[in-house]
Amino acid sequence: MAGNLAKFSTGILKGIFRNATFKPVSSVLTQKRNAHFVFKPDQPSTKFGPTEKMSYLQSLTSAMDISLREDPTTLIFGEDVAFGGVFRCTKGLRDEYGSDRVFNTPLCEQGIVGFAIGAAVAGSNVIAEIQFADYIFPAFDQIVNEAAKYRYRSGGLFECGKLTIRAPCGAVGHGGLYHSQTPESYFAHTPGLKVVIPRSPIQAKGLLLSCVQDENPCIFLEPKILYRAAEEEVPTGNYTLPLSQAEILVEGKDVTLVGYGTQIHVLKEVAELAQTQLGVSCEVIDLVTILPWDRETVCNSVAKTGRLVVSHESPHTGGFAGEIASTVQKECFLNLEAPVERVCGYDTPFPHIMEPFYIPDKWRCLSAVQRVIDY
């Protein structure tokens, strides 16, 4: 069917533009695009045992496979999940564990999360998928008013802590306004949730398993541009990584750079550029968990460097960078050598053709480094 569609579309276009040359639609959709970052693999810890090269999406599949195999109460469901999902993260799991544990749902995000809450309350360990983070908003009430408050409103009698909601997020270069958003700051305002955004396959697997085992509802946001762009040696066994613990990836003494998800790979390159072009030593911190976030690691770094640049893809106003900036100016006021800089997406809907100009790329971040040094 896809082949016929490609031929049909190409035929129509040639009929309209007789002197033009067109590639088949299928090749246009699958051609490689230039990313705004360079992924450099992490080195796995030897304490986690043998490793295998996995992409970001394969590491997620491995984590869910482990949860299904080792915990008979695990359920995985969402739109198209039974036959692998649109990104193929659940490929093969229904065949292995059966359609009573891995299954499709109707196109109803509110229903997906409502059912997930009920199943978690009844004792299941639930991994629910929202096909794109942009479409999580119909389920917003279920997440913030039901899941996040379930334990609190019952005085600890009931809970739905064994609930993880996965959602692909972030820019891919051509997603436009309905397939590029990262809604972390909406949920960061909600006590009772944990919000996590991994930067790499090693992190994705370890943090997903941590969320699955955690006693609180977790929002697990996956930068979808990393699904196939990020590949590294990942431990094959069951391992967890700590939630709410930031990670210092590059040590430095002049400027602290803070981000999460895809933006970490941008900031690592910015640190290299700052060193070679400006002679500035940057410390790069991956926040890892948005809620609750690791204030201590960030503030200790800023107390040392005296300068802070925070960056994320989400819009500037109301973005989580503002929360970090506010905390740092209070806790590190006497240590600051310059105002905190925020390098974020713009306060507009996520554009389509203008997406490369919307993304906080390395050049915008490097300019921010220059400003805090020159202040």
C-alpha cells in the first residue's frame, strides 16, 4: 500500500510540475537529516555486567522485556503497542508475553491513563504509552488530579505508585507543532509525580527500570530523535540508575551548563567550543530527573564557577529553567559573577520549516557562555 501511495503521489506531482524531478515519497520520508547535535556514547559501568550494543529504543525494549519477565503483574498498553508501536519500542513483546499483558488501546489518552491508574490501584505494575507527548494533554486531569494525588487524598490507604507513563517527546527536525513538544514543565508543577528525561540508551534502560520499581507515578519522557541516533554498549541484565540525582558529565571551573535529554549533547559540544574558542572551562550537568530535581549538585557547581547557563527545548516563559535560575539566585547569590542565562525554545508554537531556528543550538548556547563571561 505504501509503495502504491508513493507512486500515486509522485505521479500527481509530475503531472502538476512537468519539468521537475521528484524522489519517491518513501525515500523523502526516510532520508537522513542533519541533527543539531552529535551523540557521543557513554561508557557503561562494569558493575552492571556484560553489555551489548543497543539503540535508545532497543534499550527501552530490553527494560520492558525484563519487567515483563521478572514481574508477572507487569502490563504494557497504549495505541499500537501490541504490534510494536509507531517507533517499534514494544516490538515482539506481545508475541513473547501474550495479548493479556501487552495490548492495544483505543485512541483515547484520557482512557489510557484512567485505565492505567485503575490497574495500578488493583495491584498491577503498569507501563502505559502515550504515542506522542504532544497528545498527553487529554489525560492531564487523570495524571495531575488522580494519579499524583491518589495516595495523599486517601491518607495513604490507597495508591497507584506502580504506574509509569512513557511518552516520546522533543524535536526531530520536521515534527511541527503537534509532534515536537516536551511538556516537562507542566508536570513539574505537580507534587506526587516524578518526571524523568534520559539522555542515552544506558540511562534510558536503567531509569525506566527505576521508574517501574518506584513507589510513585512516573512520567518518563523519551527524546524520540535519540531512538535511532543514539547507540552505545548497554548492560544486558537488570540494573537501575538513581532518580533525582544529577550527573556531572564534564568538570569545569568557569561556567556551569545545565540541561537534560537531547540538550545535554548540545551542551557537551558547547563545552568543547568554549574551551577551544574562548578559553573557558565549562562544567556540564545532566539534571536527569526534573521532579524532584537535584538542587544540591547544581548549586555546589555554581558556587564553584559563579556562572550558570540553563538550556532546554521547551519555551522560555514558564520553562523549568526558570525554576533552576530562581533556586540558584537564592542559594548562590553571593557566589554569582553574572546573571543566570536561559537558552530555550521561543514563546511560539513549535514551527515546522523554521524548526532549526527555534531549537537552542550550540551557537545560541555558546553566545550565552560568552555573555556570562563578559558580564
